[in-house]
Amino acid sequence: MKKYKTKNYRHEYVIGDLQGCFGAFNQLLEVLDFDETQDKIWLAGDIVARGEDSLSTLREVKRLSDIGALTTVLGNHDITLIATWRGVMNPKPKDKTAAIFAAPDCDELLNWLRKQPLLVYPDDRTVLTHAGIPPNWSIKEAKGYAKELEKQLGGSLKQLDRLLPNLYSKKSDEWSDKLNGYKRMRAIANYFTRMRLCTASGLLEFSFKETLKDTMPSDFRPWFEWFVVRERRILFGHWAALKAEVATKNVRALDGGCVWGGKLVAYRLSDGAVIEVSGA
């Protein structure tokens, strides 16, 4: 399949969590006047889950990726989809993904999905992951840790099937670079795809999903409120309650809660312009 040029795009946009909201995705592309031969999309992960058409969304994301017009990072719902495909998790009724498993191209779609990155550099000023980067990691370290997990997710199916059951835990693992084995892989996955609150040392808290005005557990703060000097601005999704309203010199939230009736948000890399469409 022919690929279009992979640099010198007319416009590049980073888009927040799609969550299977196929209608809103198409509407946003129309508003952007998106041209797949000239423009580029970067997705913050969570391609699928609670929206009205995860199968069509996943197919379109893969199609755009195949021609070089889109790059996505993996989100927690994407990894859950892979785990369900491999029989590690039972399908969740709230995740409207059954059509994917019944589709004739299911294996093709999921084999492609599991080989997508956890961290990418949209340009020389920004870095994109689904949930963020913890204060106890530098961006360079984070890139290395991402590659460790990407290698296992994208390896043989036998390797994948051994990994997936070990990625889930109700409690956070205390991070140390001396962590090894599946405990290390689980900690890396949690930082990139599940993180909202953490301590200064990077210990995660998984239950809090509310707004910044709500009461948080003692000693925990949003990961981006622990000040760390960064060489790039961190773009992230995952936290719908933020409504994509957190925008500082160091971070930019992009999950506008489209699937919950909020907005699907696009951030233009060239000038920081924000373009939105309404969700369901």
C-alpha cells in the first residue's frame, strides 16, 4: 500500500480520546478540513470502548495509520481490548466492543493495535502519551521504558499471552529501576495508561477520577502538579473529568469527555489552536 509523505505536513493535530465515537470523529475531521494526503493526526489513545461504533473507529484509525496520515499511542481501553481478544479478560458490557471480536478482520485489527507505541514525539517541543509521564521519570527515561513494554506487547502471541494476565492489579507497584519481570511491565503500563494521581515519588492511586476541585487522598496530587523541569510539553488524554481544560507551559490535557457528552478536542501543533466538536 502506498504511503503518503511523513513530514512537511500542511497541518498536524493531536486529538483526545475517541472511545469509539465514530460520528464525532468524522465531524471533527470535517471541521478541520482534514486532508489525509497533506495533514497528520496524532491520537492520545483509547481508540475504542464506550462510544457508538468502536469497530468503524478502529478500522478508520488503522486505515489512516497505514497510509501515514495518523499515529496513535495506546490507552488503557486499547490494552483491555487486546487482553479481551486474547481471552485474558471477559468482555465488559459497558465497552461496546463486541462487534470487533465478531468482525472478519478482528485478528488483523488487533495485531496492528498491539504494535502501536506508548510514547511518541509529535514535534520537537512536545511528547504524547495516553495518561502522562510521572514526576519520577525524565522524558528520556520514559521513552526507554515505553520501548520495553512495546517490545513485549508487539512480540510473539505466546509472549503476549504470558504478559497480559500480569498487567492488572488494584494496587500500584512502588517504582524502582530495579523492578524486573512482569512487575516492571505492569508498573510501566500503569504510568502510561492509568495514571491520574501520584505521590512525589510516583506511587499511583487508581480510584480517583474526579475534577481538580474534588477532595483527593492525602499525599496524592495530579501527576502534573509535581513540578519537574521538562524539555518538552506533555500532551495527554485519559482524564475525562478535566474536560481538556488543563493547559500550562508544561502540560496540555486533551480528553474532553466526548463519550460522556463532552467535546472531542483537536490541538493544532503549529500554533496551539484548539478545535472542538460536541459528543453524544
